[in-house]
Amino acid sequence: MIMYLWTAPGRDTVAFRRASGVSDDQSRARQAAELLLRTGQAATAYIECAYTAMTAATLNSCYVRTGAGWWAQLGQAGHVVWTPFTVSCGSRRDAGQAAEPADADARSGR
């Protein structure tokens, strides 16, 4: 099952906060990230596709990042501009690596 891991990194100032979440719907992941951009709580946002997996040693569930996704920033006239990206496993440490599991209901706004 494909999941969408979204992150809106914060900055060092009080006006910005770091937020992240997981959704099974790309549109909902974009809406959550865009809200933080439009309200000035984040300067950029990222959505990365991941699939659910289970660790072999402990049988815990996790998300495995695919390295494909989108990054966004606020453009002219307040429009959010999404740009696709693809990361090779060699150029980023966490691409293709397991991500921490999250409570999808709590973090995706459901």
C-alpha cells in the first residue's frame, strides 16, 4: 500500500513550526502541508511516497521511502507550487530506508 509522508520543516523562529504526518491519500497530504505554507507556519513542505512494510527482526510495521515525491513553496499570489523530485538511494541516506511508523489517524487529520 502506498502512503504519503509529508513534512513541513520549521525554522528557528517562533512563527515557524515543524509538522509532519502520514496519509493514504495524496490530496489530503497536500492539503495538510499547504495549510502550513499558506498560514506562514512553514516556508517549504515535502511529500514523499512510501510503502508499508514489516521489519524482519521484530515484525514491527514501518514505512519504506521510495525516494519519489514533491516539494513545495509558496509562489506568487499565494499559490503553492509543487515540484516533483526523485532521489537515488546513494544521494540521500533515508531514501529506501524504513521510516518510523506513525499513528496515521492522528497525524493525517482523520
